Amino acid sequence: MVRRRQLFEGKAKVLFEGPEPGTLVAYFKDDASANNNQKQGVIIGKGVINNRISEYLMVRLGEVGIPTHFVRRLNMREQLVRAVEIIPFKVVVRNIVAGSLAERFGMEEGKPLPRSIVEFYFKDDVLGDPMVLEEHITAFGWSTPQEIDEIMSLSLRINDFLCGLFMGIGIKLVDFKIEFGRLWEEESMRIILADEISPDNCRLWDLKTSEKLDKDRFRQDLDRIEEAYQEVARRLGILPEGNPGDFQGPHLVQ
Ligand code: UDP
């Protein structure tokens, strides 16, 4: 077996040096964590499902012109991605009140927002990922105003597309977190989506019952966590044991 150089181990993924220059291999683990690592556990089969869900969503986003780091799936738990210079803040897009927004403003979960809200959080586990303003981002030199405009515009396009895609399979996209990176190509630089999109970093509620189909089941000690992840994959028409060409496509819900 060829030994690969491990570059980074995160909470849900391991990154290895890729087979070609400028690439990385992302390995999706079953490990789950919540509340800034205070709660840890394993969601059996999550890595396999998230690898497929993320691949599916990246490919669909690519088709509508959103640049992403995804190159191709390698096996059940691994995908090849482009190496980027990570931009050190997370972007959260919200459509419905939930999670930290509900807590911060004492609002009830489930209230649709009159328009989507985009928030930025500094990536720092020790500090607990504090929320930051554009002012902090530019003053601390994490990004330029032009890059922030591009990140905002990409985030809203991703949100619009994903809202429609999930709506078609009877799921409300409540909110999600994404990250971006800089891809250097000769003299030019592009901002691209450089993160997974899966029930680990989205809130996904059943359209009719508002049942949670995402990592909140783990955060809140609810049952049927594995089933929730499987249900999202099933509705997207993705079978974990299949090949890249086997996508059946989403099962539309009337
Ligand atoms: N999220 C994430 N990683 C983080 C923080 C948030 O994936 O480090 C996702 C989370 O799953 C949810 C959305 O971003 O879909 C908004 O999370 P929120 O700010 O409400 O924080 P939480 O309630 O997860 O602490």
C-alpha cells in the first residue's frame, strides 16, 4: 500500500497530499463533533454518505457556474480536491431562524427570515469562532473588499441554487456554513468554494413535518441520526455503494 503524507486532520475529515501537484485527497470520517468539540461521537456511515452528498452538490453547483475545489471522487470515503489558500473565515447563510441566531436574539426556531442573512465567523477553535464584521476582515487583512463582494455574491448564488434543489426533494434549507479559498493560476487568482456541503454543515428540515435531517440530531441527542443522513442521500437519488455515473437524480416531491 502506498503511504501518503497526511497534511491535516480535522474534526470530520483528514487531508492527504494529492497524487498530482496542486491537489489534496479529502478523507471523510464518521467522527462527529459539536459545540466546539465539547460533544464528540461517531455517526456510522456518515463519511461515505457525506462524500457522496458533497460530490453531488459540488457537481450540480459547477454546472451552474459556481467554481468549487471538487475534482473527482476516488472511492467510498475519499475525493480529490484542488489545494487552495484557505480564507480564514466561515460564511453562514440563513433562510430560517435556528441555532445560534435563535439563541442570540431570543427568537423562536423556524421563523422564515424576510431575506437571507449572510454572516462571517473567524476560524479559530480556541476563540470559539467569533462572529466578525467586514470591518474586521478588511482591517486584519484577511480579505479585500473586492474578495468579500465576490464571496457574498457566490454565497447567495449557492444559497439560491441549493434552496431550489432541496425544495424539489421536500427539504427546507434552513442555513449552512461554507468556506472559500484562493486558487492561484499563473498570474491570476480566483475565489472558489472549498468546503464540503452535507448534513454536517447544513440545517435540513423536512418540508412538511420540519423533522431535522442533519447534524442537529447529534447535537441535540435525538435518535435516528444515521437514518437522517441516509434519508437526505436517498431523496437526492444517491446510493452510497454506486459509481460516479450511477446518480439517478433527485426524487421530486409534489
Ligand atoms: N456550522 C458549521 N460549522 C460551524 C458553525 C456552524 O457547519 O463551525 C453550520 C451549522 O451546521 C448550521 C449553520 O452553520 O447549519 C449555522 O450554525 P449556527 O451559527 O446556528 O451555530 P450552531 O447552532 O451550529 O452552533
